[in-house]
Amino acid sequence: TLALSIKQLRKSYANGFEALKGVDLEVAEGDFFALLGPNGAGKSTTIGILSTLVNKTSGSVQVFGHDLDTDPLALKRCIGLVPQEFNFNQFETAHNILTTQAGYYGIKLKEARVRAEELLKQLGLWDKRNVASRMLSGGMKRRLMIARALMHRPRLLILDEPTAGVDIELRRSMWEYLTELNEQGTTIILTTHYLEEAEQLCRNIAIIDHGYIVENSSMRALLGQL
Ligand code: ADP
Ligand code: ADP
């Protein structure tokens, strides 16, 4: 099964700038996949389209067989997104942020509380569950974003530059957590501009530059070439 299939994806922004120029990409179910590229390459644009926040100009996108054009809701249900920027209500508690998120997916409050407890404990946030999110450290906010993305048990987790500005200790613990999640069956795609991060975590990799995929291979094959 393919977790993700992208064909000839193009995006021109309103100002005429063409950020994606015909991207083809396939990610198998169970993969841990890196989309690597320099700043401005088109990584966030690609993720924006997958998460339905950005409208594509042309091309096709399928997630676990659900087409973005014909079945965007089913596609969205399969995806958990960890954005680059903190975008939650800073006055809400960690616990409320998670149960509110569950509500968007139609999860009953009782079940949402169980799931929130599980994730808050796994991610080391349980002691802070009743604290307004603005009082959390940067690292805790990142972990809260991961917890929020996982509330509805998505089959595909997408992280946009997950460890940008994160210290080495937290980075290691996030890597460990993501590896475990992947071993339990969640397909993971992350964008990064650190080859080292991709190398540590990912089995397969695509390199994007100026809106084109310039390389697409297994991590092992890529490292063999360098
Ligand atoms: P579209 O509707 O085509 O998806 P948006 O409405 O999201 O585009 O973009 C609004 C405007 O914001 C763009 O036309 C652009 O001028 C500006 N803009 C936002 N982000 C960027 C960026 N990273 N680089 C250049 N311009 C940007
Ligand atoms: P990356 O995530 O790889 O850094 P992006 O997808 O954010 O790259 O951006 C790709 C290109 O599209 C950049 O040149 C950026 O300035 C441009 N861009 C992003 N958003 C907009 C926008 N709303 N309007 C115009 N240009 C944009």
C-alpha cells in the first residue's frame, strides 16, 4: 500500500511565483521518509498542500488511496500534522488543547480524555497538563504539538522541520519517540534541511530543490554515493 502518492504536483502562488514545478513522490506504508532540501525549496508548500492548508495549482495527491480532490475529509483523517510554528491557543491548558483537537475529529470526550492522558504521559507532559500552554518551555510546546497531531491516531504523521531550534537532548528524545512510533506502524514523513537528521531517522529520502525533486532513493544508497 502507498501511504502517499503525488503526481505532477504544481503550485503557483498568487504573486505568480512557482514554488512546485511538477513534483512526483511515493511513500510506502510503514516508511520513515525524509523530504530534504534547502530553505525555499518547496518543502512547506508540499506539506501545506497535503494538509489542505494550501491549494494546489495542478497535479494529484492521494493518501492511503484517498484523493485530495474527491475525498479531502478522508485524506485529512489519515494525517497528523506537526507544523513548524506553535499555533495553539496560548491561554489554553495542554490537556484542553488535546481534547479540543479530538473534538474536531468527532472523538467522544471520555475517549479523548483517555487518549490525552496516554499521550501526555508518553511525551513527559503529564505534570504540566493543567498549565496554560504559554507557560511551557519551547521543548514542551514541541512535544505538545506532536501529542496534538496524534490524538486521532493518524496512519501518517507529517512533521515540518520538527527539531528546528531544539537543543540536542530534546532532539535525541524526539528521534527516539518517533522511531518507536514508526516501529509500531505509523508512517512518518518529515522535512528537514539537516542531512544528519534524515540520516539518523529515515529509510528513504527525496531531495527537493527549486520546486523539483532532484534525488529520490533509499538513505543507504544516497549515503553510498556521497
Ligand atoms: P495563494 O492564495 O496563491 O495560495 P496566498 O494568498 O497564501 O497565496 O499568499 C498571499 C500573499 O502573501 C502572496 O501573494 C505573497 O505576496 C505573500 N507571501 C506570503 N508568504 C510568502 C513567502 N514566503 N514568500 C513570498 N511571499 C509571500
Ligand atoms: P521550504 O519549506 O523548502 O523552505 P517553501 O515551500 O516555504 O520552502 O517556499 C518555497 C518558495 O515559495 C519560496 O521561494 C517561498 O518564498 C515561496 N513562497 C512560499 N509561500 C509563498 C506565498 N504565499 N506567496 C508567494 N511565494 C511564496
